Amino acid sequence: MTAAVISHQKCSLHDNGNPYHPESPERIDAINNRMITSGVDWITRHYDAQIATREQLLRVHESYYIDKIFETAPHDDSIVDLDGDTGMNKHSLEAALYSAGAAAQAVDLVMTTNYKHVFCATRPPGHHAGRAHSGGFCLFNNVAVGAAHAMVQYGLERIVIVDFDVHHGDGTESIFINDPRVLFCSSFQHPFYPFTGADTRAINIRNLPMKAGTRSGEWRDQVREQWIPSWVEYKPELIMISAGFDSHLEDDMGGFNLVEADYVWITRELCQIAKDCGHNRVVSCLEGGYDLSSLGRSVAAHVKELAEFH
């Protein structure tokens, strides 16, 4: 099975304004270069991202927040600081719209074409963006836009969102908490930014707060015990991934010690659940991952598994 990859050149032009900012344009270059040198580029079909519509954004964000982003976006060479972590240059609004639009487009692909596994190689990331706030380098919540599109456009009622970024997906959780159409599963370092998720109690939330230094064995054991049975029981019609690779041991943005093999393993597990449910639909959206070498290797391994899973 060949996977599709959605990206757009505008995503490489978004800049937070600080040359040392970890969420850098070089992230996309690192992914593209590794995809080419590893041969993964040859087993994927590439699509240019489409811009998210206002209607799609309104399903997960408040109208006044969307207006704020549009009105705040600079048109000159200045940088606008949204929240201390998240800046915008003159290309950021378009990049954010392409990044959110890619998630909805990926849903369209898995629902209407033979491409059932799709990766969105876009930035800025999204999982810290809530209904009315930016945060953690995120403007719009890409995976949430995709999930809401799947529910409205295709009537899906059971979507699993798995977030293996080292940071809790607080924005995604806040958007879908207590919505039975979404089962949200986030593993993350705790205590750590954004200092949420460890105490969440909701029927559709399966959080795995774990200590700094967590290694492969412990993380996989928790996924097997706490997540996989819930996925089997839920019988998702679509699986979406907030694919954050800052949980890699070489990434100093966090304190987890995962490696490429762990991302391959969970990708395979999720693809198997999707296959067992009879639809094979998996959409993955890039979140974190700031060490360029480990990011490129991890994404290539993740996408290779998406493309080669049978």
C-alpha cells in the first residue's frame, strides 16, 4: 500500500522571528532530505496542501479567535508575538491555513481514494491550539480541523486521535473533551509544559502522563495496557495521529528516550487496528520534533511504515 504525503512550500516560509527558535523552517528541510536519501520519497504520492476554509476552522475555533489571527498577521517584515512562544511573520497565516487544510484534505483522501495512509508534513504544528488561543508554537489545531471535517463531511462517529508528542495535546483535549465521537489518547512527560492532562477525567480521554527518562519498554507497556484495548473496543472509523517526534532521546525539548523503532512500532499497531476495523484509514499530522537529525530519521521511518504496511 502506498502512502500519500501532503505538504506546501509556504510551510517552510513561516518564521517565529527568533533564529534560535526550535520550531524552525529547517524542520521541513530535514524531513524532505531524509525522505529522499532513505528512499521513502519513492514509495509515496505527494500532494500540495489546500488552504483550510473558514467553515472548517469554525468547527473547532471561535470566530473571534480566527478573526484575531487574520487581523494580527503582519504584511511587512515585522514579527508579531502571539503568546511568548508563538510568533508570526508575513507568511505565517498562509502556512497555518495550509497546515490545517492539509489535515482536512488528508481525510478526503482516505475517505474517497485508494490512499488510506496519509502524512501531513506541514508546519506550524497544532495540538496546543485551543478553541480561542494559540500556544506552544501552534496557531490552528490541525488534527482537530481534520477530525471535525471527518465528522461533518462524512458523518463519522468514532475517531481515535493518538498524540505521542512529549508534550500533552492540551488544545486537542480541550476541543473534544466529553465528545463521544472522539477518543483522545495522549502520552506525555509529566510534570512538563503545558502542565495539563495528568488530572483529566473524561469518558473519552486516555492520557498517559509519564516521568522524564521514560524509555521504550515502559512506554510500550503502557500503550499495550492502557490504549490498545480501548482502541479495539472503540472500533474507530478513522485513526488520526498527532505525530510529535520530540519524545526522541536525541531531542532536548523533552526528557523521553524513545527511538525510531518506537515510532515504527506504534505506527504498525495503529495501522493494524485500522485494518482490523475494515477501513485502513490513518491520517498523521506532524507536531513536535526539533532535533533535525532525529526528526528526519523518525518521520522517514514513520512514513515508511505507513507506506509499506499490509
